[in-house]
Amino acid sequence: MEWLHISAETGLWGLFLASFLAATLLPGGSEAVLFALLRLHPEQFWPALALATLGNTLGALTSYACGRWLPKWQPRADGGQSAHLAQLERVRRWGAPALLLAWAPLIGDALCVAAGWLRLDWVRCTLFIALGKFARYWLVAQAAGV
């Protein structure tokens, strides 16, 4: 990777941005950015891990905020319940700890939006989101051989 001449500072800013965008509904691969950055600048282990976790957590909280802005659910006139509402009840039952899976592809974004829509406590949600995302990035950093 010597042909890549990316400074540690530029790489860290890029990692933060990639991590933030990857946690929103936009597709992205922040894990690859973290892996490459750590291969180029292994001395940046802790700053890279912190910025990737922070960016990805803030992106997830953006999804949480979008869910929070959605209007509250109104019962159907016929008294029935849609399949989507049944799934939301599972998220309500598990509460903020369900957001340990906010890092997971496909379901992570939906969990964050659902948590916001359900008005789960944002402080607890933030803690569980950050913990799950930190664990994922720490595993990626270990795979980079740092």
C-alpha cells in the first residue's frame, strides 16, 4: 500500500465521514476504510477506533432522529394490527439493548429508526449503539493486524 500517500490526519477525517455516512441509509463500507487506514498508519489505532465509532454512532442517531420525527401510530379503524407493528413490538420489548445490533447490515438502520419512533430513551440507545459499533470496529482493527 505504499502507493497510497494519505496522511494520518486526512485518513482520520475520511474515516469519520465514511463511518457517519455508512450508518445512515446510504450504502458505504467504513470497515474497509478503517482497515486500510490502520494498515497505512498503525500508530493511529485508538484515534481511528474512536472516530469510526463516533461517526457511526452519530449516523445511527440521525436515523433515530428520523424515526422520532415520524408521527405517532394511530390504531386502525378495524382494530387490527399490521405485521410491521408486530415487529415494532419486539423492539419495544427488548428496548435499548436491541440496539447492540445497530451495526448489523439491513436491520441496523431499521432498529435505529424504530427506536426513535418508539420514543425509547435516547441516552440508553446511544450507549448501546456505541457499544455495538465499537465492538465491530475493534474486531476490524484486530483483523488489520494492529
